[in-house]
Amino acid sequence: MGWRERFEAPVAGVSGGKAANWVRAAAARVTTPLLPDDYLHLVNPLWSARELRGKVVAVTPVTADSATIVIQPGWGFTFDYHPGQYIGIGVLVGGRWTWRSYSLTSEPDSSVADRTVAITVKAMPEGFLSSHLVNGLTPGTVVRLAAPAGEFVLPDPPPAKLMFATAGSGITPIISMLRTLARRGQRVDAVLVHSAPDEEGVLFLDELRSFEAAGLVDLTLRLTSVDGRLDATALDRLVPDWGERQTWACGPSGFIDMLTALFRDAGHDDRLHVERFALERGAVGAQGGTVTFGRGGKQIEADGAQTLLEAGEEAGVLMPFGCRMGICQSCVVMLDKGCVRDLRTGDEHVEGERVQTCVTAAAGDCTLDV
């Protein structure tokens, strides 16, 4: 190890530029065993290089059961994310950090002075954290953040002909894409087909209509309480040339399954880009059971709507996780015994298989290698 490496050892692995780390390394030599980070945190909780943090700036209602949360990220956050990506957010509730991932509804722009990002959250009846974010989060709250991630992104430049197909809160990654197109002044042949129960529940309705008036996108609302659910026949009528368009689709599993089958049967798989936005818990009727965590022997009773990841955290087991949406594969562990069920598809997995704990639930008694 050279002299530079030995000098910087106290801050090895800390994010930041070379100059900043050099100053930190010098300070660390006179503050050991504490890093400068420990003192900076006392001055400003956002001044941390060990983990990404953010401060809630505003919580603004969007509909009766949803809100946009504006966050000022601290050191280490990059604003050069892509429209359509999501971030992880960790909130301290009842003395415990709870994590979820949400699509960024702000558009990426590293040049603006307002260094904030935004997510828009819909409070779900079974969603503990989503309800807290909408109804219980207050400005000034410090949260933990995971860096923007995800492959469901709009390319630059965008395709000449494109379609957005969304349902419910699946509009959230798409609004970032539309805002980005508007800011960049990019005009293409774009259509948006959005499904919602009624107009009162449509997120960003006024903004979507303003985008249509400006010629950015052709908007079609499918109000399921009146028109019924969107299906292949309806899509053929609403967008006859859908097969010619690169399509970004986000929504519940049933909605995405319909579109996936439609594009596959037409031989247009390569034109469909999908994001399954939320787990439909309990939709597949998993029966639950006793979950045993093999290495420590801890056990917990879990119902068919509780993910194995949540069950482990409730039992006090240190569980690996990442996006908590079934995308990043960070939570994969070995299933030693029993059977579990994927909450998105209903597929069952048996002993000897590796499973994603953030999207699977117990289908009877089971044991995990954790």
C-alpha cells in the first residue's frame, strides 16, 4: 500500500470527489476513531457520505388518496437520472426503518438551482408505508435514499412513434417522461391511453390535459367504472396503429399481462417495455404458514399477503434487500423447505429454488436459508 492509500484509508469507500476525500482524510487523522462524517451529521443530517439521505421539503395532495413528496437529497445524490427510473426511500416509523421504491415523477435536470426530486405516492389500503407517506409524513423529516435505478426509461432521442399505456398509479413513471419531453421541446407522434376508475382518481389530470392541448401527446382516458377495463379489442379501436409504436406500459399485473399477450401474439414483443408497478397482494390466494429462518431458527406466522422479506424483518432477521419491487434481485435467498408463491404471477416455488423474498409469500410452512 502506497503513502496515498495509507493516508486516505480512514475514508476508503466514501463517495465524493478526490479533493473532498483528501480533506476528509486529513480531518480523519485528527478525529479518529470518529470520521468527520460523525461530526458533520450533528451540524446537518444531510451531510453524510456513508449513506444517501434526504429531507422532505413538501407533501402536496394530488388526489384524495395520493400526494407528491418533494425531497432535497444530500451529498452523493446524482440528478442525472433517466425519466422512468425509481428511487428507494427509507422512513423511520415506530423506531424502525421501512423501505419501499417509488418512481420519480420529477424530470432529471442537473442544471437547475432547485436541487430536489419528487415521488407521487398513492395510499394503498394494505400499504403501511404508502399510507404513512401520504397522510403522516411532514416537511423536515429526514429519510434515507437509494440511488435512482431501473431500466424502464425513455431513450434520448425518443422514437418517432410511441405509445404510453398506463393504469392507476402506473402513470407515475410516465409523467416524468412527458415532463422531460416538454422541457426538452421534443415533439413526436405520441399517444397515452390511461385507465382509472373515474376522473377524480386520475393522477396529474390537469397536467395531462395541458400536455394534450400543447400537442405533446394524444390523451385517451379509459374510465373503467363506465367503459370497463381496457382489453385488446378496445385498444385496437382507440389506437389502430399500436403495433407500429414503441410502447411503455406500467400498471397492475392483469393490465400488463393483457398487453404482454397482445404484443406477443402479434409478434411485436420487442416494441413493448413494461413495469409492473405494484404487488397485488392476496390476489392469488396464497394460504400463508410458518416461516422458519434456518440459520438462527427464528419463526413467524405469516399470512398469504405478507412478503417473506417483511416477515423476516418483523421477526428481527437481517434480510438482504434492494428495490423491494422484484426488479433488482438483491433479496434472493435459497428456499430450503416448503413452498412459496410469487405474489405477481401466482407461480409456486419449491425447496431447492432461489426465491425473491420481496415478491413471494408463504404457501404453507417453509424454511429459508437466512
